[in-house]
Amino acid sequence: THWARLSSAMVCRCLSRSLTASVGLYCVLLLFPAGITGFLTGDISNGTILVALGDAPVFATFQWRDTVRIVQDGRAVVAAGPPREVEGRAMAPIWPQGMVQLNLFSVYEMPGCARMLTGDNAEQDETEHDHHTYEILIFLFAIILVGTAILHLTTHPFFESLQFTVVVFILGILFAVVAESGGLDSTPTMFRSYQKGMTIDPHLVLFIFLPPLLCGDAMTIDTYVAKRRCWQCLLLAGPGVAIGSVLTALVIHYLLPYGWNFATSLTVGSILAATDPVAVVSLLKELGAAPGLTILIQGESLLNDGTAIVLFLIAYDIVGGTVYTVDMVITFVLKNTLGAPFLGGTIGILTYLWIRSASDKLCHSNPLIQICLTIACAYWSFILAEGVFKMSGVLSTVVSSLVLAHKMWPALVDRVAMLEIWHVIENIGNALVFTLAGMLTGAAMMNINRWIDFACAIGLYFAVTVIRLSMLICFRPLLNRLGQKVSLEESVVITWGGLRGMVGLALAILVKQDRANKKLSQTDGERILFLVGSIVTLTLVVNATTTSRLCNWLGILQASEGRKALIKNVFKRASDDTTTQLQNLASSRRALDISMERLTCAVERVIDAVGDHLPETAKPELSNGDATRNEAKKHNGSPVWTHLPEADAVKLLKQFEAAKVEMLNSCKKIRKFQFGCQFEQIKQLLLSSKVEESRLKVVREVFLDVVREDYWKQVEAGAFIVGSPEFSKLIGSVNVALDKSDSGLFDWHMLRQDLYLENSDKQDPQNKEGGSASLRSTWANLDIGRDKPFHRRKFEQWQMERTTKRQTCAIQIIDAFVQAHTTAQSKIASYFGEDADVDSPEEAYVIIESEI
């Protein structure tokens, strides 16, 4: 009975509302005959009554296409907004969805009836929205499924060159074109899901997707290398973005035929001047660029959004009618550039202290606690800054993540789990972000039908690229003075790698929806979204797909052909050893219980599968020297390597002998050289053979990779105290040395700059055992007697504690360094050549460099 009464009440309610709407519309038609036009076209707004003059078609929203339904003569529809021009025709949007041609309708105005009609329609739409809220999940999980399929496809050797972010972006554009052209009319559920995804709030996009993507990228930055590049990153992200925004605004203001004022042009210029960290970092990870260049591009892209968003907000408010004084601008800039980093740093420190308190490896829930804390840090730093205190959420999240990157890793219980979880988050986020960006770009392109707009977008793309390159060339002298030198080739790569992505699109969608408090026309809002979307498309489709070839042509990619050839050689040795073991098994008694045919087939399949994932540029049949010599033949046969002069080998041996004599004279216990029995052979190998520079660089890189991996093994074994700075210094020294691997092994030189070795010359890179001597002399010089004043005794006690802490840090770093280099020496001899002995001059050279 209860349900029957409820159903009857609902039916009566719907019938009464329908009857009221019909009576109201009937009154309108009686008062205003169908042949009378009461208002001009410019008076049409949301709620205006349009009555058909004959049978009139209703077209799809925003796009002229085949008729979907007919409004019969004398029937009325309700306008959903002001009219617009589509292909030369005056069109008006109508409720609930569609567009009609105005010259086929009479225009009326009945405010009460219009509110009644639109109210019924709005309530009906709200009911449908509540009923189909879950349909947005179809859209989201379809993207995740497609992204997973693309990621799986890239594991095949034939498709391994595909870039994941570019592919999903293009698929998003194609999907939007199909949907806007009516290709989803036969699947209304998918079309409604698509519409809900397209109408998502741009603020919500930034708040959901940007924090984890920013945190996942910044959290893995090597802060030791970043400190050496920080002033360069700040120069490019601060004045560089400001200058680029202004120059882009001048191009838009004076060259594009839109008649925008300078504030509107600066709004678009600030959106286009900043590179998108999500797009740039995804590209760098796939290319495997050198650490220094990666840090420079990654650091700039993570920081420049702060400057760009500040300029965007100021210019956008000016367009909306806000009057800014100098004091207001200074306050706004300081609040975003100083307040946001302070807030982010505070959240990062608090998160690190919590992670450190959960670093007990005997508790199985601690890895989960630490992972959840990093995710919470990403969102809280963004939400508090952007949503609560109205500051730059990007800068706050980046700074909090950099604090974690600097201190968190030695305190982690399970480093692999942390990396894998964040890798999953980044892949899902990239799939959703770039697919949505592609769909928004495709929809914007479908709404623009003038060829002049496409020509303006292409011209603006070239202008933005030239402006960025010119800015980098002008800043090169200052960049070289602030840090490591930036070559012209690297400037070209930084320019070409300046991709635009989801951040710019979200800001453009905000402009389109809000239109600066209706100060901009709807056409201008759509045109801004189209320009930004077009440049995002061109940078991702053109720049991203050709950056790897550009890096190879300029010769700045870290993965050289020599390294690939050496990997092939290791693979050949492993396969030969496997075949030998298989033959030994076949000749033993154990083979009686094993199907040798099946085992042989399985081993061959494993060898083939591993070989398919190795680079094809160097064949395993080549010897190391032949592979390196083939690498040298580029650019019409001109060599890219030179032989090291014999004097370098002689100088190296003299340095080794001098270091040995110095250690013997110090009366200390000296660690035995593990290749001492082969020293005469190593010496003859260096003096009689010429060392190839490109091959020597590769051997150094592999050597440093082994050293870094050994540092991580020492951390997992508990060799470092949680929260101590030793580990970050060791890992940072390796990454800096990788940037200078063409000149020597510089990891010890970088470490000595941070060690407290009082009695040893810091410029002498040979003495690795000077820590204990410095410790003894320091303790001997300290005398804390009771006859001294209280403040003097306290000061000397503090000085002794600080010195002890420094010396403890130095001893731990030296011990870890010696252990890692000893391991790398043995590994490097077994990786290259035919056996575990030193059999090439490059191996001998690197081992002697390490021993010194």
C-alpha cells in the first residue's frame, strides 16, 4: 500500500507539472501568433521561447550535421543561451540539447513561462544526472583499459619505439572527433559517459590528477645533482617564463587578426609559455637522457608552472575588470613564490618525520604506511595551498616532494614497493590526463571551421618555438656562470623538448567556461581553447616523436651505440655459457631423467626472447673493439672518438705509484689491491695498447652504475643510519660523475668537497684513507678542562660533538665508497672481455683510476 501511494503521488506530480507547462505554452501561443516576431536575434537568451515556422530541423550541439529530429509547425522550443554563427547561419542552442536555425523560428519572451519550462527541463536533467552518475566510470575505466593495452603493445619489439603519452593523446583526439560527428549515437550510454567526461570541472582536473603526477616525478629527483642546477632552473622558470609570456603576448596582440587587448593576449601567452611537467618528464623517462640535462629540463618544467600561473591569474583578473595596483601585484607574487614553497616544505618535513617513525623493517604494515603517507603528502600540499590559502599548489607540491626526495629514501622499508606503486599511479594518471587532453583538443578543433584559425595556430606554434630558443641562447652566458655549462646542442634539445600538456589545457578550459566574468565572448573563449589545444597537439605529435632522433643526431643521448654493443657482448657470453652448461648436462647421468629435446627447445626460446629485447644496432657477433669502431663511423665517415695519447697512460701509472708510496709511508693498514698479481700485465696492457675514448666512457658509465647499485645494497643491509646524509651524498656523487664520465671518475672528487678531512689536502683526490688521521688530530687539539669558564667548556663540547658527527659521517662515506669500488672493479673485469681477468686497456684504465 505504501509503494502504491508513493507511485500514485509521483504520477500525479508529473502529470500536474506537464499540464502546467502545456497551459503556459498554450497561453504564449494565444497571446503571440506564430507569424509575429517579437524580439530581435540579439535579445535571445536562456529561456527565450522559439516557435517553429513550418517543420524545422534540430541539429547536434556545436556541430552542423544530419537531422536528428523535426520540430513541427507551431511547436515551441526553449533557448539555452545566446545565438552564434555556424557556417554562416544564425544558430541558437536549445534545451535539452541541440541547435536550431533562427530564420525558421519566431522569437517570443514570456519570463514566467520560460522559467517554468526551463525549470521542468532542469529538474528532468537533474533526475537523469542522478540516475546515470555511475556512467562516468565507464569513461574512466575504458581509458585505463585502452592505456593498459597500449602499454602492453609497447613491450613488443616491433612497437617499442611508440611513446605512450603521445599515442593515448592521439587516440583521445580521434575519439572526440568520432563522438562529435555522431559516431556514438547508437550507444547512448557511452555518449553520456563521454559528455560527463568532457564537462568535468577544470579545477577538479588539476586537483585530482596534477598532485600525484607532480609528486611522483619530483620525488625521484636526485637532489644532489639538482642543487648544482638549481640556479639555472630558477633562472629559466622565473625570468625565462616571464619574458617568454610577454613576447608571446606581443605576437598574439599585434600579429593575430583577433583584435584582443594586451591583457587577453598575456593570458594566452602565460598559458603557452610554461612547459608541462607531466608531458616533459614522461618524454625524458622514455628517452633516458643524461642526468644533468634531465635535471635541468625536469626542474624547469616542474617550477615554471608557478610563474606561469601567477602571470595567468593577474592577466585574467585584469581581463575580468579587476584593477591591480603595484602593492597588490607584489603581495600576490610574494604570496605565491614564497608562501607556497614554505607551506610545501613544512608539509614535506612533517611527512618525512612520520615516514621515519615507521621505518621498522620488522613490522609488515610499515611499507603500506609509508606509501600512503607519500600519497597524502602530494594531495594535502596541493589542496591546502591551492584550495585553502589561494597560493600556488604546483610550487607547494613540488617543494614537499623535493623534501621527500632529499631525505626519505634511506628511511624506506621497501624501496621497490614504493617505486612500483608510484609507477602504477603515474601510468594511470598519464593515461587519463593525456586521453582527456586529446578529447578536449579534438572537441575544440571540431568547433572551429575557419581555415584562418588553423593557420594562426600553426604560426603561433612556430613563434613560441622561436621565442623559447632565442631566450635560451640569450641566457646561455648567464646559465654557464650559474652552474654546469649548457652547450648549444643542449639548448636546442631543451627548446624542442618544451612540450605543452594538461596544465595549459585546464587553464584554457577555465577561460572558455568562465570567460573572465563574461567579459570575453563565447567565440573568443572557444578560440583560446582551440589555440592552446592545437599547440598541445603539435608539441606532442611533432616534438615528442622527433626528440629522440634529434638527440641521436646531436649525439647527447646517454645510451650510446658502444653501450649497446657491450650489452650485446654480455648477452653473447651468457648464451654461450648457457649452451655449455646444457651440453654438460646432456653428457651427465642427470640427463637420463630429463627430456633433453624439450629442455633444449626451452633454453633456445629463452635466449631468443631475451635477444628480441636487446638493441639491434650492434650485433652480438662483433667483438667489443669492432662494435666501438663501427660506432665511430658517423656523419659521412668522420670519427666521433679519438685515441687517448700514450702520455695519459704513463701519467696514470705514475699517479698510482705515488699514491702507493704515500700510503706505505703513512704506516697504516692498507687494503690489498685485488688485481695486484696482474699489475704487471695491466701495466703492459696500458703501455702497449691504445685506449679508445668512446669505449672508455662506456666502461666508466657501467662502472659507476655498479657502484650506485652497491650503495643501494648497503642501504638494504642496514649500513646507514636512518636519516643520515651519507647516502644522498654517495648517490649524488655517482650521478654527478656520470655527467663527467668522458673526463674521468669524479665521484671521489665530489665526495671530498663535503667531507671534513682537516689534515689532508682537499684538492688531492688520491688519499681515501685520511679520515682516521683527521679524527685523531681533532680529538688531540680539544681540551675540555674544568678550570675553564662554563660558557667556554660548553662551546668546546658543542664543537667536539659537531666534529665527531662530521668525522663519523666521513668514515662511513669512505667505508661505503671503498666497498662499492672494490665490488665494481671485480664486476667490470667480468662484464667485458672473455673472462674475469683484465683483458682490455679500457678495463685496466678504469680500474687504476678507481684504485687511485
